[in-house]
Amino acid sequence: MTWLITGGAGYIGAHVVRAMTGAGERVVALDDLSAGGSAPERLPEGVPLVIGSILDRELVDRTIAGHEVSGVVHLAARKQVGESVEAPLLYYRENVHGLTTLLEAAVAARIQRFVLSSSAAVYGMPDARLVTEDTPCLPINPYGETKLAGEWLVRATGRAHGMATACLRYFNVAGAAPPESADAGVSNVIPMFFEALTKGEPPLIFGDDHPTPDGTCVRDSVHVADLAGAHLAAARHLAARDRPGDLTVNIGTGLGVSVRELADLVAAVTGRTEPAARVVGRRAGDPARVVASVDRIERELGWTARHTVRDMIESAWQGWCLRVSGESKIPGQST
């Protein structure tokens, strides 16, 4: 079968493409290249790339028919929390209407398997030591709302049209495999620390008075290569099913790491202990602790994360240094 991977030329999407093609799956990528860091050069050689938007129904139809697509892995979406607060209409159009258009095309083509990239943002600010898939979903920003609405839409479509579906709720994603494919954005905590250190500025820690062991927020960070492997496992799980059904799983490590611990690890990996991290006031809406329960994904897909937080930081730092020095060569990029 052939899998359509939307957002396939982005940071996470290209890792998913690499994992699936490396395992012998046939894929075609669809990406409008609007996200920072999305580039054709991210894709392995020989992977077809269709440049365009999932909002373009005619293009999606042609892509599905022309490449004989029989399954979809949907990653294309807007994903910046702050931007979603400022531009909710943009997020609902791209993340919900775009998904609606894609599902309509999939139903018309009688595609029977659909994997959705979701997010731990659907949980909002959970009051739980470990967040399970049954933890109430109470998103606190438009980004999380669109991801939750997307899950509802995918499951309802699956039930109505005999489509096997999977919704994958990512926790914090970091790292690169190989380093040249690192995230080019600076919206997550690890690249934010890198950017500050590169500028000779202190990395910022938002609040040290949370009810956690060291007072800083605790998060669950998963290596992007492990995340890509989870997509492969989900796709193959759906492909092997005789009957339609839906699956919703967290993708994390089940281990919490505090922001202070991350700052210390970044200093150790980079060798840049000065300037030291500086504590500033809390950010509104930051939950004290968000750590995944990973029992269901281990049980249902036989998947477990293999990389450590140090692995994530080391690979991300190598990629950061390559990009800053202007020497970055993404696999598949011509010299």
C-alpha cells in the first residue's frame, strides 16, 4: 500500500517519512512548505513530494488517485500556541477545515486507514501524576481545541465510513536523527535555550515556585526518532486490521524532567555554563506537571521510547551548531 503523509517535508513529517520508507513502506509527501523549516531537501531521495495545501481538494484528489494512496498519515497543521490565541480563525481553518477537506477526499477514494497527529494540548492543564488517554480533555487554547476537534472528526468519520483510525497525542518533541534534520524553530524549550546561549544571554526558566520537586515545570520529552517509529507502528497496526476501529494513544516516555534539569543538561552537553539560566515569572497557563502514561501504546502497538533526554539534547545541539554555522546538509540535499 501507499501512504500519503501530509506535512511530510517538515521537521516531524520528514522523520516519519524516513522511518516509514526505511521500513519498506511506500509513501508520497504533501506539503505546502509554509511552516518554518519545511523543505524538499528534508525528504529522502526518491520520495515524491506534491507541493500544495490540504485545503486544495482538487490537488488532494489528484494526489490520492495518481499515487494510488490507500492510507493517510496526517501531520500538516498549524502548531504554535501563542499564534493560535492571536489568530484562532487561521487555526480553525487550517487545522479543522483542512482536516475536513482531507477526510472528504479520503472517503471519496474509499481509503480505509487514517492516522492523525494530535497533541497533549488536548488535555489542557491536567491535575494528574500521569496523564492517561482517559484523562479529561480540557484544552486551554485554540491550538488544543483544534486538535481535539480533529480527533472527534476523525473518529466520527471512521465510524460512519468503515475507516480504521488512530489519534496520536504527542508530548514534547525534541532531537533529530540525523542531527542535520533538527528542528529549525525556536518555540520549544530546548531550542529556546540554545538560542539564548548562542546569543550569550541567560536561558529563561519561567517560574520556580510550582508544586514540583525543584519548583520548575515538569514535562515529558520524546525523541523525534521514537515519535516517527510510533507513526510507523500505528500505520502498520491499522494496515493489519481486518475490521475498522479507532485507537487513541499517548506518545511520550512516561518520565518527567523538570525545566531546571533540562537547563543543567543543556549546559553539560553544550559546555556553556555561562551565562547561567535565569528564573523569571511564571507564564500564564503553564501547568506544573504534564507527563504521559504510556501503558496503552506499549500494550496496543508494542512501542516504547528508546532515546534518553540527553540523546535528544545532544542530537539537537549538533543540528543547531550545523545550522548556525551555515554548514547544514540535510540528507538528500545536493551539494
